[in-house]
Amino acid sequence: MSMAATVQEAVRAVARQLAAAGVETSGLDARLIVMSAAGMTHEDLLREPGRILTADEAGTVSRHAARRAAREPLARIFGHWTFCGLDFRLSAETLVPRPETEMVVERGIGLLAGVETPRIADAGTGSGCILLSLLHALPAASGVGTDRSAGAIETAGGNAEALGLAGRAQFAVANWLDGVAGAFDLVVSNPPYIESGDIAGLEPEVRLHDPLAALDGGGDGFDAYRALIPQATARLKSGGWLVLETGSGQHKMVTYLLQNAGLANIGDDYDIAGHERVIRAQKA
Ligand code: GLN
């Protein structure tokens, strides 16, 4: 960034740099980079386009713009990201929370209507974003989040503290729900569901910066569902629900696995692009 640039000039320059690097959301990302460096909201940016960046702020903008141009996601550069309106710290072991995963939270909240003190389990919790968003929305709920990665569990625990939810959230290193005791009204998961052979073709933001273990669903993409669905079924209370995120085109196979486990009342949710994204099933 040249000396004494205004925030508006900085946004334009960064947007050009990012567009040239093939970043699809160049304009939005440029604004977010400048806003975070200058400590400004989007409204501040519109109101004071002529505000001059300090040398420190301009330095931060240049460094962050260079990293984004190298296709590092903004969530990794900032070290935290918003999900369901809450702020989540990230680490190398956690997936960046995706907007479509908010559908798991919304569906879970809807299915728990009428349950007085819901017990929730989140298998493969990562940053803890699904479980903690549910607990934030449901003040009488409590729950457990598991992850195979100790680093993820540490990050999730820190997020629970920061959000004031540590009293109602427990986190444990476990393979899915292995060793998790108790009976749950709701089991949620956003498991890895990408076919191993498709990983190499993913965007660099995902391929190089999200943990492989959070993406790779095995040869046909269904390894996690095969392992998790029977375990979750065994831990659901009668009348309890399992809510899973899936990839597009996976509902036929996941429906078969849910039926095989003895679950019923299977229902599908579609994302804004019209793809199958969330599937639910109930224990009789
Ligand atoms: N539950 C976490 C999330 O939705 C992690 C999911 C994953 O790592 N596959 O972000």
C-alpha cells in the first residue's frame, strides 16, 4: 500500500490485487481486510471513505492482502470467523465454519422445540461451532462435543469459555462417540464427506488450509456415516433426532444407512443452491 492511502483507495487496490490472483470474492475480501486492519465496521467504511490509514494499518493491509492473494482464506488470516452470529477462534486442526452448516443448527433447534432440558452430542466438533451455537440458542440445553484431534478439542474448549458456554459444554478427544456416555435428544455432525479422489481438485483455500481429516470421507465419501450412524443411534433417546450435514448427491446412500440403523421419519433439507445438504432421522 502506498503512503497515506485512504481506506477507499486501499479497498480498490486490494480488490484489484485479489481479482488478479483469481480470488472470486475480491471486492468483499478487500473490504474485510481493510476493515479489520483499520478497526472499522462496514458502515464506518461508507461514512469515512477518506480516512487515511496509519503506517501500521497500511502494513497490516499489505501483509493480509499478500496472504489472501496466495489463496489463504480470510478466516485463517484473521484466526477467527463468524458462524450463526458468534465468533469462533480457529486452529490448524479445525475446519473453517461454513455458512451452509448453519442449516444443521437451525434444523436442530426446530427439532428440540418442546424438549425442556435437551442433551446434545456433536460428533467431530472441530471449532465447536455447531454445538456451541445450539447451546447459545437453547439456554436450557447442555452437551458434549468430540473430535479425534486434541488440537481441535482445545480450540473448541477455548471457544466455549469465550462465549460463556463452558458450564454447559463438555469436550472430549474421541473417535465419533466412542466412550461417550449418556442418552441424547439430538446428535449432530458435519462429518468429512468428500471422496478421497476429489480432494486434489478442491480450491486451494480448502485443499491447502483445511485439515485433511475434516474433509476426507474415504474412497466413496461415506466412511464417516458408516461409522457414526450406528453409534449415534445407540445413544439417542427414544424420540431423539440425528441431524447430519452431507455433500450434494449423498442423500440416497445416507438414507439407506439411516434406515439400516432402524431410524425413521427421514427428511431432507436443501441449501440455497438447491443441493441436498442436511438429512435428519428419528429414533422410534
Ligand atoms: N463440526 C465442525 C464444523 O462444522 C467440524 C466439521 C469437520 O471438521 N468436518 O465446522
